[in-house]
Amino acid sequence: MTVQFVRGGLRAGLFVAVAAFALWGRPSAGAGTPGIPRQPVPINCAETIIEPFWSEGVSGFSKWAVDDGAAHGLYIHQHWFTVDFEWARRPEQGPALRMWREFDVDCSRYNRLILRMAGPRDAVMHIEVDTDTGVRTVSSEPFAGEETEIFLDLDGARVIRRITLALEAHQEGSAVGWLRWIGLQHTGRLEDYFAQWDLTGVSWENQLQAPGYEPSFEPLYGIFVTHGELAAKRAEHEQAMTRQGASRYSELAEAAKVVAEQGFSIVDLNFECPIRRLISRGEGGALMADPPAIAKLVAAVVKAVDIQPCDLLSDLARNKFADVLQVFFRKRIRRISEHLDRGKDTAFPAHTYE
């Protein structure tokens, strides 16, 4: 059996954030029912996550059995965004880390398993998957010191009973690494998944304006900001300019110019600051409830600099999601970073749309 390595983040932001939401928010069909395999929740038409190691809130790490490694100083624990492991010395025999878990999960809609992790340099990961049609195994190539994805063909299996991970150390001394997630993938549906994001063949006729076009910055339909709301914000700006020679809109534009002059490629507009003093003044996180103000701020920055802003948002789900997103789409923002609720009971990662 062969194994493939993929460098860098393979759909990392969308893959991880959507999976966290799906696994946390929805119980799997068949879960807890004797004799019925658990149904994994798809994150897209071709992939699912069955072990999210990235957060204590959704990770199943506590269900894994780990072989005793006290003799060589093994330490493994749930950490923010990963399950981390380390050992003080290479064991005299056997793997430096061996762990297993019972799954009983339906894999009939997928044809391979993926483990995303980072292993110590030259170490080799051996994966053994016990299925309804037999045992599947694969051994990785020696790690090169970076995070990667290891693929194992399921060869027609319909149920995964157990997964065993055994990491073999090939260098003396201490070493560290981490586990990110285990997922399932259907390679035949990947083409359809990626095709939906390919806009190279889209015709933009009648959608793009001539180079000399000057936007009016007036509401066309009044969906996310009405004429009255925009007029109120403009009046607020003019009054501030008259009283003190500056408003928060002009100050933000001037600050963006300074960033651009320093050679930076993006301007980061932070609309998620939770400081109460700012929120009480209608700033920081409070702006998420005021799309017209965001529209004015973004327009001021876009007009002031040539580089595209990257907007850092807070919990869109609890705010005016559609209204705020329309602001960014209409202002041609290149990237949006969404930070979900940071309450003590959740620990979802940032989510970036580009």
C-alpha cells in the first residue's frame, strides 16, 4: 500500500472550522445505539471528520487508550488546537507512542482515511484500521519535521471498528509532535467539491464597470443600509469634522494610509474587540450590530488606500450576518476572518473566507 504526503494546509481553515461546528452542534445518527454504526457528519460532499483532536470541547482524546511510556518519558495531553506528545528518550524497543480507540463508525461513503499530524524528524507512523472486511494498514514515510497528511485506502470497508496509531522513533534523544485530526474522504467526489469554487469560466459581462467609473456610495436597494441610515452616519461624520477636525472615519482612513506607506500588503480592520469601554461607545465588538457604521468605515479605508483590507470579525452567527457580509462583498474585501464565540464552553478556531 502506498502513502501520500501533502505539505501545508489542505483546506485547513474551512475544513477545520466547519467540522468543529458540525460535530459540536449535531448528534450523529446511530450514536449510542447497539449494533448500528455511528454516522459521521459530512463537512462537504467528499469529506468528514471522525476525530477532531483540535479542541478539548470536541476532541475524543479521552476515549483513546495509550500504552505506558513512562520508561522513556512519554507525555501526551490535550492542548489548544492539537493533542501534543513528547518523549525524553528513544525507547529501547517498540514504538515511542502507541494509542488506540474503538470507533464503530460508518465509512461506506468514503474510500480513504486521513490522519493529519506532525511527527518528529525521521519518525514513522504506522496506522492500523480494523474494519468489517479486515484490517487495513499503512506506514508513513519518515517525517521531515513539518505537519502533513497520511492517507490509508479503505478498500471497500463499510465500518471502521478500531483505529491504532503507533509512532516509531528513529532518532535518539527527546522529540515532540502533535495530532490534528482524523478524517474520511471520497476521492471520486473531490473533483465536484473543488469545481464549485472554480470561477475561471464565469462570464463577468455586464457585471464589471469601466476603469473610470466613480461609485456613488448610495444605497441601491436599502437592504443592509437605508438612505436614512447612511445620511445619519454622514451627518455624524460632518459634525465631528466641524467640531474637532476629524471623525472616527477619517482617523481610520489616515491610519490605513500610514500602514500602506510602510509597505504592508493588507489593512486589518478589527470589529471584534470585547473591551467594555469601547463597546459602551459603540466601538469594537459593538460595531457588528451596526452594519451602516461598518459600511462607512470600510468605504473610508478602501477609498484611502490601494491595498485591500482584511477584516477581522467577531461571532457573525449572533449578529447581523447577512447585512455585514453584504458590506464586505460590496466593498470588494479580499478576506474575512470570522472568530466564533470565545465563551468558556467553546473553543472553535478562527475561520477565514477568501
